[in-house]
Amino acid sequence: MSGVMPTRRSSPGAGPLAGFTMVEIMVVIGMIGLLAVVLLVGASAAINNRGESPVDVFWYAVGEARKQALHREVDIGLSFDNDEQHFVASTVVATRAIPLPSTKRMEIEFLGVAGGGETIMVGGRLIETSVLAKVTFYRDGTCTPFRVRLTAEGGQPEILEIDPWTCAPVLRNEEGRL
């Protein structure tokens, strides 16, 4: 014996050797890759189509109004049309509607934040008496000091506070302090 291992040869009457060819392996890898892409695209579409809340649309409208005021160097007014259910961003020359995605009717009011007797208690609820027709986003990136009250049909009102210097949400700790 010379130390060489004998190789297995198939005889003309024997069946094929067990195993996979390179083509079969590549086809399986390709199918797994295709399945992974389909699953990833489907999962990302499901995440992106989760639906926006009126609060999300409000912050989008605030961001757009501020961005346009900075970019165009002009003051932008932002109001909400309760009948048509959309925000209205306006300048002296043009207006743009930003609709709510919800099928529920919403009431959205911009509230002034100046101190001194602008709230009253009605039926155990604190009601703002200084409702603003619109708020302004200035060309320097600031905005009118305001809060917004969002009330879904049949729901409790949600009040958001906006920092007039950054036009972003006012952050508070657990005790409600700045």
C-alpha cells in the first residue's frame, strides 16, 4: 500500500452519489435571500403605515411652519380650521392646508399663555378664556408663546405646551416642574 486512500467510483449501474451540487446550494441561498427581503419590506411597510395621531400631525405642522419661516425669512401664521379639520399655514402671499389623518373629529385650540385670570372653572374643568385665532412662527426661529388644546370627539382634552424659543415641547419632570 502506498498510503493513498481509494476513491469511490460509481459504476455504470449504480445510482448517483448523495449530496448537493453547487447550483442547488446557490438556488436555496437565493430563495432565502428573496424571502428575507420580502419579509423586511413588509415589516417596514407595516411599521410606517401605523397611522399618525393628531398630536403627530400637530408637531409636523409646527415643524413645517417653523422650517418655512426660517427658510423663506418670512413670518408664518398657523391656525386650525375646525370645520374642515386641517391646519392652515399662511403667509401674506400663500396658504397651505395640512389635514388631520384621523376620521374622528377633533377640536384644536391655540391658547395664550400670558398670566392673569385667563382661566375659569366650569363643571370641575379648567377652561382657558384666551383662545388665539392663530399663532405666528417668526423668521428668527421663535414663535408666539402658546399652548394647544386637542380634544378628540368624546374624549378628554390634551394640552401641550410649546417653548416659544425653540417651538418644541416643554419638558417637565415627574413633579410637573421645568
